[in-house]
Amino acid sequence: MRSVLLAATLLAVVSTPSIAQTYPAKPVRIIVGYAPGGGNDVIARLVAKKFQEETGQPFVVENKVGADTIVATSYVAKSEADGYTLLVTGMGGFTITPTIYGDRVTYDPLKDFIAVGTVARFAYVLAVNTSIKAKTTADLIAYAKANPDKINYGDAAPPTRLATEIFAKQSGIVVHRVPYKGSAASAQALLANDVQMVISDATALIAHQGGGAIDILAVTSRDRLKMMPDIPALAETPSLANFDFDAWVGLFAPAGTNPAIVTRLNEMIKKIVSQSEARDLLTKIGAEALTDTPEQAFERVKRDTTQNSLAAKALNLSAN
């Protein structure tokens, strides 16, 4: 009798498809805390498109913008951990926003989420309105020192804000923050000369380079970008020799999500970014593919949380 029961149990295990084989069995929502048109949104839509092609199930991007990604991140943190509500977010939402907003953040990125994997990393660009007449970063710094109250900068998100404040601190200049909801909005403000400077993802600005309204002066990464090889890195300016700032975009699921689903999603990410179509798109927005395991992605979040929290506190950044 015991052998019959054992055989029946083994048969059931063998004949029942694993969750990784059946997932997803219905549409999946990908929540994004950034406005449409920016780098994070473009990457989220790339992921959704490719996931749908791979699985045959719809992956639908939903932009839930508000409070520097708190609205979107909180929503996913409270969602059922079944793999059908996911979060695409950038470095800022997990590693900077909690420090800036303090008690207003009710989630813990390290406890309330499982890292599925990193999709890409990208540098930002420093751009100015042509009214400043600055053709180099050194020109901008000289102008700002001579005109300490005449430069407003567009703040599109916590990472660009942190990068701008680090740039200002290291350059010894004073700039004044004007917040906007996303890089597309801050780019429009720069074009209109409502702000005179932005550090932003390249997606929102590259189409306007050479049009007479703005000049892209530099990139924030240590090395130049493939898409803009003629644009120098900030670190090429002697006074900013150690400047190096880039960000990442990753996919996350609520804590408690089945590990088999996490593994399945991670494998699909790796397949996506190995394709030339995805790599070409990432290059066009100033990004590059970045693959890792869920464990490595978690360690990246942990490391950057410590580093960026210390920097934000040192610069007295707050949500006010």
C-alpha cells in the first residue's frame, strides 16, 4: 500500500507543470513611477514588449507618477506576491528617495521587494540653455561663479538632483532647484529658458542638440557615451577629475514572490538584453545592457542605498 501511495505521489509531481512553465497564465502589470518618455519608461516598455513576445501574454506598462516614485513603489509593495504586478524602477526610487522623504516612505526596498534583475545602466547628460553662452563645462562653472543667482536647474528625479548637487558642490557654484515631474518636463523647461541647466537622461535632450536652444556640454559617467562620442565626460574637466555618476534600471517583485517566477523573469531579462534590437535601443538613450542574478541585483541595491544615502544626507537634500 505504501509503495502504491509513493508511486501516485511521484506521478502527480511529474505530471503537474511547474509554476515556471505555466507562468504567466494571465496579463502582467508592470508599474513605473516615472512619466512617459523618459529613460526608465522607455526601458520598461522594451521589457514589456519583449516579455510579451516571449510568453504570449500581455505585459502592460502603467505609469503611476507621484512623490518621486513613492506612489508606484508603495503600490507594488502592497500588491499580491504572485508575479502579476511588477515594478520597473531606477536607482533613485530605491536608494535616494527613502532618505529624502524620510518617514513619508512606508516601504523598505531591501525587505519589501525581491530583486529580479538589473536591465541597464546609463549616464546622464549636463545641458544648458544657449542663453548662458557656455560651450564647455569650464565655461558654465565660470559663468555660475560670476552670476551666482542666475542659474536655476530642472530637477526631474532624485538621481538627477543628487548628481546636480554633487556637481555644484565639487564645482564650487550655487544653483537653484526647480522641481519637475519627469525628464521630459524639465527638458521643455530648459528649452523655454525657464531653467538654465539640467542634468538629465539623454532621451529627453538628444533630439534638441544642435537646434539652437540648448547645448549638451558633458556626460556624467567617467567615460564618453557611444551615442555621443564627441561629448566629453565631466571628469575631463580638471576640477572634476573624480566625477563619475551613473544610474541603473531594474525589475522588482513584491517580497514573497515564488523563486521560480523570479528565476523565469531573470532569464527573460538576460535573453532580452542579449538581442541586438534591445542593445541598439539602449545605446540610443545613452544606456547599456547590464545583466546579473537576483542576488547580485540585491547587492547592488544594498550598496547604492548606503552610498547614496550618505551623499544625500551630506548635501542636506530633503523633499521640501
